[in-house]
Amino acid sequence: MTSENLNNTLAAIDEINRQDPNTILSNDISQAKELVYGQQMTDCLKQYWPESNELLQIAVRAQHIKRWQLKRTEFSEGKTGYYQWRIAQGKFHAELTANIMLEQGYTTDQSEQCAAIIRKENLNTNSDSQTLEDVACLVFLMHYFDEFAAKYTEQDNEAKIVRIVQLTWKKMSEQAHDIALGLTLPEHLGVIVTKALS
């Protein structure tokens, strides 16, 4: 059974993400990008980790909450600026989600635990943080890998996307590796994965 607190929290996250000015086609309908992403994350969690606790369910849905607020261009170019942006995003998503949870009746301790999952703290010791990472990697492979790979293939830079797959693979648990290897990917993407893992 899902609690009323959980349903209300997920609805509040969706309501914020529905305001995303960026849109993508989903089921042939133009929809708010982060709204679709949050629901894809939840669907993946339900499929492969159906017994997940409420805090993880919230963290997964809120992984990119209001992501458009902090723009990449506000940070310096290059790898350092990229990592600064990613860390700032994680803190922003975590704080916003914790505040929503408090409004919906969760305790301060629960909201702080959920925020720690969103910030992906203690990946080696917090199984929920690792599962969030796994779900994010799987959703990338299932829904965004093709478009992402095409960008580098057009630049004749397959080595770059192979490297990105290798880095993604390192973040994933053995369970997520097994799931990923069982995905039915288009042939050209399967070739890239094979090269990355060889």
C-alpha cells in the first residue's frame, strides 16, 4: 500500500516538473521533459525494484526536479565547471524535495534521509543511493542513449560515446549490469555497448 503522504509528495514533484519549459515527444505528445523523465525513473524502479521503500521512491521521482533552474551556462566550461554544476544540481534537487516532504507530513529525519539519497551520498554503504544511480543509468540506456550516441556519431567521435558507456557502467551495481545486458537495444547501440565492455 502506498501512503497518502507518498502520493501527495509525488504529485507535488510532478506539478513542479510540469512547469519545465523544455519539452520532448512522449507517446507522440509534446510533454514537459522533466515530468516525463521523473515518470520514466519511477517506471524503471517499479519494474526492477518493486519492493522499494517510500524514501527511495520519492528520491527517484525527484532526481531531476526543476532541473532547468540551474543552467549549465552559469558555471565555467570544461570538466571542473561540469562537476560543480552537477554537485549544485544535486544539492538543489535534494533541498527542494526535502521541503516538499516536510509540507506533506514527513519528519525532518525522513526528509534528510531522502535528500542524502538524491545527493547520492555513501554509494558504497547506502543501497538506496546505489539503486538511484542504477535507475538513472538504466533510464539513460533505455530512453536517451540513442539520441546521445547520435550526436557523437555525427561528429565521427564514437570513442567518446564508448568512453561514456564505460564510465556509466562503472557507476552501476552488478544487478544493474545484469538488467542492462538484458535490455533489447537497437543493433547500432548494442555494438557500442559491446565495444565499451570489451
